[in-house]
Amino acid sequence: MCRNIKPLYNFAPPATDEEIRAASLQFIRKITGFNKPAKINEAAFEHAVNQVAQISKNLLASLVTAAAPRDREVEALKAKARAKLRFG
């Protein structure tokens, strides 16, 4: 599952709230082992996703770099090329 979490820092345009939430959801799914929690655990699961998303958003906003922002399209093409080499 965590293989699906992509770096979100230093991109132009910056990561959206939806991207941050999706990464947070994947992280919580990984550490709990739940793809979808039982009804009794839904509230705790959602609360954890929301907290991780907020913390992640704060972290991304506070990081500093001298590097130029990476282009999302260029990085996506590089990832596709790596996948093609890996999986054929």
C-alpha cells in the first residue's frame, strides 16, 4: 500500500489538500491493516486520517529548500519510464 504514497514536497504546483488526504489515508490503511475499517472503528479511523493530513499539510508548509520546484508532469514521465524498465 505505501508504494502508492508519492512525494508531495517541492512541486509546482504545490500538493493539493486532496493529494495530502489521499497519502494520509494510505498511511493509516498501512499501519492499521484495514482497507476499510469496521463500523465500530470508522470514527477513530477517520479522525486519524484527518490528523495525519493536517500534520502533513503543516509539515509541507514549514519545509524550506533552495532547490527549484519539480514539475509534476516531468516526474510522472520519469516514474512511467522506471516502471516500464522494471515491469517491461
